[in-house]
Amino acid sequence: MAQPMTHEPEVLVVGAGPAGLTAATYLGRFRRRVLVADGGAPRACWIPVSHNMPGFPRGITGDAILARMRDQAVEYDAVIEPGRVEALARDGDGFVARLNGRDIRIRAVLLATGVVDHHPDLPGVQDAVKRSLVRICPICDAYEAIDKRVAIIGKDDLGVREAAFMRTYTDQVTLIHIGPAEALTERAALDRLGVTLVEGSIDDVELQDDYVRALCWGGQVHAFDMIYSALGTTPNAELAEALRAETTDDDLMKTDAHQATRIPGLYAAGDVVLGLNQIAVATAEAALAATAIHNRLREQDGWTV
Ligand SMILES: Cc1cc2nc3c(=O)[nH]c(=O)nc-3n(C[C@H](O)[C@H](O)[C@H](O)COP(=O)(O)OP(=O)(O)OC[C@H]3O[C@@H](n4cnc5c(N)ncnc54)[C@H](O)[C@@H]3O)c2cc1C
């Protein structure tokens, strides 16, 4: 028997990045009425060109990935509404969400809210990210840094770990530590790895064309081909916290193998979940979550054996 289709959504997906849009496609194809709340500026829109996105051997921009994913979700009748979900509460065995001034009752929710990057305090940094001069994600694009002069800006041992990661790509790695001295506990590793350490604030930065950047501190000028920021991220986990879903000390969400949180009907996928911040991971988690949501609703409606 076909399910009745009305305009009331059954599932709310919070976030229209790769995770949220993939889940919307799956849910649409499961014939679920799905509403995607689109808070804007997904992390993926910062990607100048991704070279590790499966199926795109010559690379694809973040904007193009997102446009294709939106098209696909809309193709299967997902409704994408601009706006941020301001509040989310349990309501019987479902939820009520506040979006654009109205309360929406839904049966299940997927949080695909992502994280926000901490950019270094450099003039023109946002433009520099879009031009690949300032980079965020060595797992994504260290391959394009082979044999280049790389600077990593860090404020704690995350900077040391990123410097170590970069060393298998280039022997010209400098860690610029801008945090307090005591936050750097892995100094010995830098010597062993052959990483140059510079401590102190960055006085000035010049981002030139697309090949050489110069950082100046202590009166010296240092040139690099690219800068990696290792300043971390903040998860968009306020809605999860309000529901008392389980999170790590860093506010990343914890889920089971089907992306379910400990709140019945609440699922999470993508960067906001503890794990590797990659599109392939976000889309895989979204597929798992969407399928688990569909199965949960089928079971509630008696469509299982
Ligand atoms: C410069 C850069 C380069 C990268 N390169 C690559 C790469 O080459 N390959 C790769 O695999 N990954 C890359 N990544 C990582 C990739 O962008 C992320 O892993 C991916 O975007 C995660 O998808 P997501 O859907 O979880 O989160 P996002 O893409 O961040 O989307 C989350 C969305 O949720 C929205 N949101 C948050 N709260 C709310 C709310 N309350 N209501 C409504 N909406 C809300 C946000 O506004 C945002 O639009 C890169 C990241 C950066 C910054």
C-alpha cells in the first residue's frame, strides 16, 4: 500500500552540507517526507577543489559538489528551506523543532550540523582559504603539498601532530606556535621529525598570487608555498546538548553503528560526529542514518516482519 503523501514532514534533517543532503536523497527515495533546514555556508563550500572525492579523478569544487547533491535531493522531493533550527525538543515519541518562527512536529531528526573552523587571525584569510593559500585539512590536500615549503600555524600539540603528518610529503615543514609555551608538550618530537619550530606571534602576512606567501615575525621574513591552520574546530552541537544527547569533551556527538544517539529518534552524521572529517565519511554516515530512520519508522508503522 502506498504511503499517504501530505505536506507535513516526517523527518527533519538539520544542515544542508554533504551529510544532510545525502540523507535527504536517501530518505526521499525511501518515500519519506523530508524537510532539510539549511543554515547556510556549509564547510564544504570552502573547498577550492577536492581531489579525493570518489568519482571525480580530475577534482571538483566544493560548490559543485553541493549543487549536485542539492539537485539529487530535490529530485526525490526533499524540501530544502533556508533557516537555522533555533530549538529542538522531544514531543511524545517524536520531536518539535522551531524553524523560521514556526513549530514543526516530526517523527525523527538527523543532526548534520557540521563544525566551524577556527581560522588564523590573518588579513584576507577567508579569500586565502578559497585560493588554497591557507589550508585547513591535510588529509584532504597534503598530496598537493609534496616537496612544497609548508608552514603550520598551531596553538597546542595539534600543530605538532599536523607537522608530523606533513613530513611524509615534504621535508620543509615549519611549525609556527602562537599559543602559550606550556601548551606545546611534544617539542622533542619536532627535533626528531626535522620540523623547524618558531614561537611567538605573527607580525604580518603577505598573501601573494598563488605561489609564495611571506610571514614576518621578529623582523625576519619567511617564505612558504602554503600555510596550514591547525587551530581546530567547534562543533555545531547546541541542539544535541539541549536534548542531552551524548557528546565528547570536545562537543562532538557520539552515536552507535547506525548513527543513532541515545535519544530515540535522534540521529547524527558528518563532521559533528566523532570521527574523520571527510565528505566520504559524512555521506556514508548519512546513508546509514537515513536507512536506520526509515527502518525505525517502518517498524513503528507495522511495516516490518
Ligand atoms: C578548506 C576545506 C577543504 C576541504 N577539503 C576537503 C576535501 O578535499 N575532501 C573532503 O572529503 N573533505 C574536505 N573538507 C571537509 C569537508 O568540507 C567536510 O568533511 C564536510 O563538509 C562535512 O559535511 P557536513 O555535512 O557534516 O558539514 P557541513 O558541510 O559543514 O554542513 C553543515 C551544515 O549545517 C548547517 N547548520 C548548523 N547548525 C544548523 C542549524 N541549527 N539549523 C540549520 N542548519 C544548521 C551549517 O550552516 C552547514 O550548512 C574540507 C574542508 C575545508 C574547510
